[in-house]
Amino acid sequence: MLSLTIKEVSLALREGRISPTELCKKCLNRIKKMHHLNAYITVTEETALQQAQQAEDRLQRGVPKGPLDGVPFAIKDNFCTANIKTTCASNMLKDYTPPFNATVVQKLLDQGGVLVGKTNLDEFAMGSGSIDGVFGPVKNPWSFAAPYRELTGASPDSDWVITGGSSGGSAAAVASLSSFLALGSDTGGSTRNPGALCGVVALKPTYGLLSRHGLIPLVNSMDVPGIMTRCVSDAAMVLDILKGHDIRDSTTVHSPSTSAEFPEDFDVQNIRVGIPKEYHAPGLSAQAAAQWSRVADLFERAGARVEQVSLPHTQFSIVCYYVLCCAEVASNMARFDGLEYGHRSETGHSTEVLYASTRHEGFNDVVRGRILCGNYFLLKKNYEHYFLKAQRVRRLIAEDFRRVFDAGVDVLLTPTTLTDAARYHDFKSENSQARSVQEDLFTQPVNLAGLPAVCVPTALSKRGLPIGLQLIGPAFQDKKLLGVARWLEQRVGFPSISDCEDSLESQDQTGEMKREFNTAV
Amino acid sequence: SPAGRCGGLEVHAQINTSTKLFSASPVGFSAPPNSLVSFFDASLPGTLPVLNKQCVEAAVKTGLALHCSINTKSFFDRNTTFIKNRYACSFQAGYQITQQRRPIAVDGMLTYSLLRGKKWNQVMRKCVHIKQIQLEQDSGKSLHDDVQSQTLIDLNRAGVGLMELVMEPDMCCGEEAAAAVRELQLILQALGTCQGNMSEGQLRVDANVSVHRPGEPLGVRTEVKNINSIRYLAKAIDFEIQRQIDVLQRGGTVFNETRAYDSKSGETIPMRDKEGLQDYRFMPEPNLPPLVVYVDEASLPAGIDASQAVLVEKIKEALPELPSLKRDRLVQTYGILPEHSYTLVNEDGLVEFFEAVLKATTKEPRKVIGWVTNELLGHLKQQDLSVSQSLVSPSALAELLELQEMGHISSSAAKQVFQEMTRSSGKTALHIIQEQDLGLVSDSDQLHNICQRVVDSHPNEVHAIRSGNKKVLNKLMGLVQKETKGRADPVLVRTILQEKTL
């Protein structure tokens, strides 16, 4: 039951094959069983059961609120939830309880969704490993599944792999079957990266399509709520629920031009699939590259026109992102001073000392480093040289994409990450900035350009870990993009983690695989 | 020797709207601390600014009244310069949303006048250029208790909409700056875009002051803050000009610094909150799209609802009569002196009072104006009352003037009656005249007797009149009026005296 898609479980609920309360309890049990993953910061057991009971009443009366009625979901812990702690995995907000719901959270609740918990992340979503938060690192569920264990002989306690990040908790929640849907946030790849490494569908919608109201910001001009599900159709359904103008977020758009229906059977014949040549990056693993060409071949064989395209400014995106990110971070973090909410230092004997020690204790090194850099980039003498230059580069990167799409390319096909998930110990040994430089190469340009992109898991690597590919579309063509993604999903045959379930649930049993892993060639 | 120069003014005008610039919390003065604070005003994480259309309309209206060009597309910026410390932690988000790159209105002009001459009857027209009008957030207030090392914060004001008007350095002394700000205040009040009360902080003026020798460029400037009345503005600028001249003449250096005006000592003193290096850090505000206003309905692109859009021409059509036009109209319509038109317009509600009196009396406007600008206004100033608080209503004053016009009382008696009216609310002029026997004495016998007494007791004056110095007759008339307490009919008295001094 837990491995169903939203559509399937929604049908099961309506047909009475399972009640929302039973389903909720199953998910809560699953969360407990998967506790070692550290996917959740807060489990909202009590309110979840209340919400499930209400859904049950509605379903029994035959008046469900919508397709999500009674369906458990999880939210990254940087979305505000009324009366439920929202920590950003930071000491600063460790005990912060917002008085309101983020718009996207409210929309899911309005559909009858059952919130089971708030998921773990890198502190203030700054990171690509989900290892930097104050509540500890998130473990990739595939670390404990049969393929990885059998193919690598890894030891469960020391050789676990990371989820990617920063929405690692959300990805782990969906992948480990404790939640049918999870929201992440995506500023430079924070939804797609863990989506790829945990083998779930991860959608970063067009900037402006979904409200950011209640999302505690990292970079306002790039943040978007991300959607993580088990299949593309589910992502399309959730997108439909969440999208739309929000009076509380002035950057959301009115009625996007392409609000067309999601095509379940998209015909890829004659579409043009672009392969950006600059994405053949150093460090791209052979297996990821092999998946890339395998899928390109799939498209070609189906009659699509697969062609090499150029996005010449790609190489500048990481540094451009870094400058713009730090600049916004510096101002976005200025509000946290311990006065009205959040952590307040005990050592403040004067107002200045209080501010300083509060902020020192409240933020980790990564956050403090970016604040410092951001203020430096914005200094009057540096503004032109760093900030303005980065903005110009951002425009060039956006124009790269526009040129390609204007030339008739329908969708770009790229890797999502350089490799499959790294072992925690390997990942931790590199410093944070070097890590993000490597990890966000394929995902950040999309945020700089505000485009929609979706990561679809395509295969397990030779280590038995997921590999995902990314599809990028023109702005506001999210539905068409998902149509292409759905086509791809149906052809790659990525295994469900439940197929590798045995060792995941009870680690002393040898997993008997129900179907052959689709490992990379 | 160096000449003074007020190097421009920065005026912060609180926009008179019911809600704040980027949130729905109400705007109010003297509400209990932190009672008018939304989640956004308290800068809770995850909240976003939502622009208040009323504030945009107010800025456009003000821009049009000051002959600015309205930028149909303008931008919002984050000013991240503010460092939180005990003196300035009043932007709770740590930054202020303002319009640095392209403000809503630019390149305007404010025309104001100076009244000069012995009787303030020479009107000198002056102009000051308005560089720009930008929309921005007001700050909260913080109060620091040095003894207990505590900082108290009130966020009621945080996020109230401000128009920052930047005036070019076209003024040369405190008096000019004061006159310009006074005119601006009247314009804002006429528009209703700002209530303009300086003591409540609705209008705040910072003055940049520098001095230079004629022909040389302006020297280093200082910024004078904390000026909360127009009178102090003039004093602060003049003090600062003189201070800088003194410093330079002593061979010293003027520093680029922020100074506060201390109204008690009448001096400017360096402020503490801007110690250290100032570095202005701005970045585009990412949560607000460009602010677009449209010329008129015809220029609206498809899909934009006219009721949601700000239309410049529509606002222009609805502009009220501005003070300068009102003054011209008063001079032309009623034939009053220009300086009187200033007095009328300067006082809130006085034009309306004056016109209401005119409607109810046959007395000529030129004769009524003195009553309004001298008697009435003098009384109000003395009692520290506003026009709307006046105990004498326009109709009551009109009745009094009508009695005088009809010859029932003399003008000096009328003034006595007026004084009485200001003391005893509700008593009509007629009632007071009867009660105090102030009616005109026109009993010919009685007047003959009084005149005879005066003529008899002033032989020298009578002699002078008889020798041709007719003006001396006025002195005798004055003596008769004194005897009658100003109640004698002057025409009759003159006739009788002329007869008796033939």
C-alpha cells in the first residue's frame, strides 16, 4: 500500500480498500521504522491523525475535498507551518513556531492532505548533501536496500550514502515510502539533486508559478517550491493544485499561458531534444554519461530529433550563482537577531553583544560565510565588479536557454548530478563550497534562468544507487515538460524501492529481488 | 568670505493611507506600542511585501502636483546599509525597501514665495528643483535605556509608506528652506497625500548644508537631522551655515557628518549613530516586480484590469486646487492683497472661513479681510486654537460686520463686540451691543453737547483749524469718540465739529 502512487492510493481510499486513518498510521509506523534515516525533524503524529480522521469522515460521507484527501504528505522544514515548529535545521530557529501556513502547505491541507511531518535539510537549505543541519545528516534509503548492499558489500553502519540536498529529508521520505508526496525547495538544484540521488521524481516548476509565501528564503529571485513524488503523473497533479497567483507573493503570475492539460500519453515523435554540449563536464561519471546517451537514444528511436545545442555561458553559472546567492542571503539573514523570535543568546549584556552572540550561536559556518561574502559583494566599491557583473552573467545564461528554445528545441536532456550518491564519509571530507561547485553544475543554470526542470530516475548504478536525468523546458511549459518526462519514465523501467524491500525493512535478511535491476551499462 | 548654501533637503512625508506600504496593518499615531504590526512588519521569515496601491497613487498625485515626470516603470531596491545596533535597529528585517535605481517620480519643481519688506508685503517668487520622489518604508522606533542596557522597540511605524522627496540645493538660507517646506506642506495637505504634521513626524526634514566662496564649488556638506518644525528648520540651517563659516575662517575643516539639531540650545551637534565608515549597500528587491503605472485606460495592455491599475491621467484630472492657484484666485476674485492671500492659505480652514463670511455679508471683501487676518487670526493664535476651533463662527462674524456696515455700530465698537464674542460663546453681536450699550450714539443734542465741551476746552486746536489746518479736526473727533467710548456716529460728529469751528 505504501509504495503506491498518489493516484493509486487516492483510488484505494475512495473505494474504501483502506481508510485515511489506517493509511496515516501505516505511514507513521513507517517513519518510526525508518527513523535511522533521519529524514524527519518533526513528526506531526497527533495532528496527522486528526486530519486523517477528518478525511475519513469526508470520504465516508462521499464528499472528499480532492484527490489528495487522506493522502499523507511531508514538507521540508523551511516552509512555515502554523503551530508546528519550522526550524530550517538551524539553531537559530530550533524552537520557532510560525503563526501561519505557507501558501503551498495551505493548498495541500485544503485538498485534505494529511501532514505527517517536517523533513530534514541543510541549514537554511544551504548545501547539497543534507548533512549540514543541526539535526544531523540524512541517510539515503537506498543505502539500506538490497542492490547497494549486495553490489558493494557495504556495511550498514559506516558505508551509507548521502541523499543529496538540500531537500534530502523530503527525498528520503518519498523514497523510503513514509510519504506519498513531499515538498522541497529548489534554489540551485535542492529538489532535483536529492531527487536524482534518491530515485524519486523531482520537479522544479517555472519561477513565478508557485507561491513562495511562507517559504523561508534562501535566494528570493531563484527559490521555488519543489515537488517530489513517485511518478510524473503525481507531480503533474500536485503542480495543478499548487500553481497559481497568490496575492501574498507578488512574483507569482496570473493565468500562465500554457495551463493546458497534462498529456498522459505525450507523443515524442518529431519533438526536438537538445543535448547541451557544455554539460559534458569533467567529473561526469561514466555511468551517468551512459544513462544520458541511453535515454537520448530512446528519444531518437521514438522519432524525436535529438541534436547537440550550445549554452555557452554555462561555465560561469556556478560563480554567478554564488555571488547572487550570497548577496541575497546577507540581507535575508539580517532579520534573525533573536529579538522577536528564534534563538536568543544568554550572554548578551548589551544590545550589540546580544545581536552578535545570538547570530554567532544561531548560524553554522556555511551560513555565516555566505553572509560575510554577500556583504562584501555588495560593498559600494565591489558592487559593480561582483554583483552587477553576476547579474549580467545571469542574463547571458538566461539568454542561452532562450536562444535554444526560440530555435525550436522543445526540451533539453541533461544529467542531474555528476555521479550517483557519495558515501557520507567521502562527501564530508570535501569542503562545502567545493562540493556545491561540483554538485550544482547541471541544476543551477535553470534557477538562474527561472525555467522548469524535472529530474526523472532512470536506472540504478553499478553500486545499486539511483541515477536520474534532467529535462529542462521553456518557461511556463511545465505541463509539456512533464508530458515528455512521463513518456521517459514509462520507458526506463526504474525499479521501485519496494521491489528491493526486504533488506530495507529488515536488514538481516538477504533481499530477494522481485525483478532485475536496471543497472547502467 | 564664504557664502551659505543649503545643499538640498531630503523630506520624508508619511503617506496618508489607512494601511502600510507593503502590509495590511493599519497606520495610526499614538496607538499602544506594537499593536499595529503584521507578520510582515515584524519581519517573520517567509513573509513577502505586497505593494499598497493607495501609496502608489499618493506618490503619483504628489509627483504630478510638483510637476514631476512620472516613471511608468520604476523599481524597488533593498538598502542593506543598516547595521543593527542600539541606536538604529529600527529596520527589523535588517534592510529597507526603497527606490534607489529608478524612483516613481523625477525632475519636478516646487515654486514658493518669500514675503519680504517692512510690512511683509513684497512677494518674492522662488523655485526649487525636485530631483525625485521615491516610495520607501518607514522604520520602527527604538528606545535605548543606557542604564539598564535595554533596547525597547515599537514597530507600529515600521512599514508605513513614505515619500522621500529630494530637493536640489537651490536654497541659500534657512528662511528659503523653511518657506519651501511650508509650501510643500500646504501642497501635500491640499492633495491629502500626507497630513504634514511635523511634530507627529508625518513630515521629517533632513537638511544638507555646505558653504563655499562665491565662484567656487560647494564645500564638504553636513547633514542635519531631527528637525521637527519649520521654525527649527530655518534656525538649524542658519546655525549650521554660520558654524561652517566659523570653522573655515578659523582655518579648520568641515567634516562630512550627520548632525542633530538641538532645539533647546539652538545648535547642531554631531550624531552618534553613524560612527565609522558608511558604505551604502543596495541591491534590487527580488520580491517585488517592477512597479508599472499606465498613462490612461487606452494604454492598458490586454488582460490588465483598469480597476487594479494606476492611471496617471485619471489622477491628474482629479487633482484639487493647489495653494498657489488658490492664492491667485483669491487675489483676483476678491481684490485682496497678495500677502493676505498667503495668510489665508497658510492657515488650515481660513480660506473657507473667509469665503463663508463673504457669503453672509454685503461688506466688501477688502474690508472683511482685515477682520479675518487680524482680529480673528490674532485671537486664534493668542489662544493657540485652530480655525475649526474658533468660538466665533463665520455667520456670527458676518452678522457683526453687517451691523457695522449698516451704521449701527462704529468700527471701534465692533472690535469690542468681537472681543466679547470670543469670550462668550453663543452670544450674538446684537445681544452684546444691547447688553453693553455699544450702539451708535446718534442723538444730535447729546452729541452737540459733547462736541461743544471738546471745542471749548481746546482753544489752540480750534485756532489751528480756523487758520486752515483742517487735519486738526481729526484730533477733536478722536476726543469726542473717547468721550463716547467710540460709539458716536462719525459722520454726524464731523458735521457738528465743522459747524462749531467755522
